[in-house]
Amino acid sequence: MSSREYTVPQLFKKIETPKIQPDAMKLPGPFKAKPSHQQALGFPIELVDNWQQKAVDAMGQAVKQSRGLRVFLDSCVKCGACTDKCHYYLGSADPKNMPVARQDLFRNVYRKYHTPAGRFLSKLGLEWIIGGQEMNKSVLDDWYNYYHQCSECRRCTVYCPYGIDTSEITMAARNIMSEIGVGQKYSNEVIGKVYQVGNNLGLPEAALRNTLEGLEEDIEEETGIFVALPLDQVGADILLVTPSADFFAEPHVDGLIGYAKVLHESGISWTFSTKASEAANFGLFIGNDESMRKIALRIREAAIDLGVKRIIFGECGHAWRVAYNYLETLAGPFDFLDMRFPMPQHICEFTHDLIQRNQLTLDTSRNDDKTVTFHDSCNVARASNMGGISGGQFSIPRDIIRATCRHYVDMAKDTIHESTFCCGGGGGLLTDDLMEVRVKGALPRMTALNNVVEAHGVTHMAAICAICKSQFSKILPVYGMSMDMIVSLHQLVSNAIVLTGQKEVSHQKNDDQNH
């Protein structure tokens, strides 16, 4: 798909609902998983015999196990509230990217096989009356294509009067496809690397250790202060679990340096783990509970092996979603940790607490070359909280930015907080064979960003999600903007923080400098 020619959508001042273009995104879908990728996850290595019946049976099992899924399939009244809420529809104009239409690819099969009316009418050949659809190759092809044009961002859910969650339907469809031998290469290959090595990139211990040692040298050269980035430190207080992109890629690695500086200044011992060198959990993307569980258990095992008291997660949107919502269920109980502290805890919560207690020295002038806006990552915004306060997932990151930067501007109200637009690359879509999907899906966010660039001179956009940062690094130049516009939130912290003993700096304590 990456070789297919496509046009980049034009940026306008206002996000417009497009005139529908049927089959505009009728594509082959992403690269399919190889036999080795499927086998590593316990899935069939190719499309199984009698796959139609097995898919129908798997759907029935999914509906039986998830009361919410059944409710979502039964409750849609086609009110249209969701039709213009999906970034992929806004960018592509394909009506099957309307959330209701994407749901119907699954719902219509469900109605034929798993509702009393569908089963009765099917005997008469009249299932079409209720929208029933036979599970056939054409349907399977549409599933594979359009359920990989959903980033599971849940924006449509915010606007649905019944709270129908398209992401749950997407995950169910993807899991069924994997179970009949039609998995996605990108997600399933990544999960296999975690099983084998412990992180999405397949980085072995030696490479990880060398990277951390190199970063220690870089920080000392910059600041004159040695800041340790410990690995497998038994007896440390904190286990930091972060996306593996933080170990090597820009701007992620600059955020990692920010974490290290903050933890150094806190005086609390901490460590990375070789076993749990990945915060992300792609099991969520494919809707497979067993994969989610196996990945989550690595974190539990690492915490026990190292004897830590706390677990903190780095800047990764879906990692935080899984940790916040499912970690206790998947890998708990975590009663061996110090229950005086939140479990789990986000690095932003940790940094924010230190700022609130005036434990960090911050020099905002070090970010005076930047006018910053903030991208609310979907999984943080719509599937989590921070700080145990209402809207903490929105206020805490912004508080940190304002404590480290003097120039901050929000994007338009209907594009931030719970209404935020996806980066366009989430949900297992961050692969070059889906570039057309990613480019068109990014249109609403690029529109909102471009508006504050033109109106307020915004130069940088901060984010707290590895996928968002990777997506924007690739997409910003496509829309005529600089790749360097995207920064890690803790990159701003890293710039502003003044380490104890650091010389030749001009600074005030953070509570004085921002007034």
C-alpha cells in the first residue's frame, strides 16, 4: 500500500465534513502476518479450513464474554451523531470510515447469526430485512481493510448518546481475524518481539545497556553532573517502564533524559528492567486478552525480581491506558508494592508532584525559543486519569508545560481534552504500509495545529505518547511543517531543569518564575 499514489488533503481554516466518496479507501489493508508471526502468538499460520463458521463461532464467544460488546451491537439507532467524528472519515471521505458504518461491518454479521430475528429470517432467506449479512470473503476483506483504518481512539464514543465504543468492536474483529489465520504483520510481529526479548524493537540487553551508558555520558557532558540511568538495579525504589522508542529515537530520547533528570533530582532510587523494557502493550490493539496478559506479566515479574516499591510509566498513551484500566486485572494483585503510592503512576504525576512541592529548580528561559501547544493523546484523554482529580489527565501535563515554558497556547476547544483528534497513527497503524491512511487520518489534527501556528506563532507541539511522537515526526513534513515541531513533554522539562550543583545558570525556583 505504501507504493500507492495518493493526494495529501488540503489544509483549510476549519475542519470540514467531506462529501462522501464511496470506496475511496477500499484498499488491500496492511501487510498480513507471516506464519512465524502467527505461530509465536498461538494463532493459525494461515486462513483455516471452514473459516466462515469458525469466525461466526468466535464472534458468538466474544459477544458471550463481553456484555458491553453485545450492548454496543444491539443499541445503535443510526442517529448519525458519530458520522463526522472520525478523523479517518474526515480525511478520506470514505463512508465506511464513519464509525456507524465501520461498526455495521461487524454488526450485520452479528445480526444474521447471533440474534433471534436473524436466525429466524435466515431460514427464509430474508435476513436482509434487519441488515443481516453472510460471513463471506468480501466481508472478511472489508473487515481487514477498514478495521485497520480505526485507531481505537474512542472519539466517536464521546459523542454517541448511547456510549457505543467502536474500539471494542474493532478489537473484537481483529482478534477474530487473528484466530482464523488473518493477522496483521506489524502488530503481531511486535508482540512476538516482546515475548522473545521484552520490547517492541527487539533490543537485546547489551544494546540497551550501551544506549543507557551513552546517554549518561551525554547528560554529564551537557550539565557537568553525572545522572545514572540504572538497569536491573535490585532493591531500587522505583521501576520505570517506558516505551522502547525512548531508548533511541528523536524526540523520544530527549524525553527519557528528562525522566532521568527528574528522578535524579528527586533523590529516589530507580531502575529500568531488561525483562520489562517496554511499556507498550500491542495486545490491546489486536483485542487479544492472552497477549495483553502475557505482556503485562513481564512487568509484574520484573517488579518482583528487582524488589521495587513503585512502578512508574513513561510517555506512552496506550501503555498508560492498559496500565490504568487493566494492569491489576491482567497481572495483579500488586500488593507487594508500597501501597502508600499510586499504582500505577504516570511520570507526569511524579514530575507534577515534585513541581507542586517546589522540589525542582526550573529555568523557563531555556525554552524561550519555543511557543508550545499540547496534543492530548487519545488513550490518555479518553481512557484514563491522572492525579486522582477530575480532568487531571488534561491539567497535569499542561501545568508541567507552563512550569517549564513561558509561551503556551491551546489548540481550538473542540480539538483538545476529551474532544481531541487522534494523531492518525494509533491503534496498531504506525506502519509504512498504511501511510495513506495515516496521512489522511492526521488531517484534523494538522488543521488545528496549523491554525495556532498562523494565529499565535506556535513553534512546537508537545505530546506524551510514543506513537503520537513517531506519527507526527513522519506526518508533519508531509503537511509542510518541520519534523522538529514535535517534542516530548519531558524534553521541555529536561531543557528547563537545573540540576543540583550545575553551574553557570540563571534561575529561580519554579513557583516564583511563572508570575
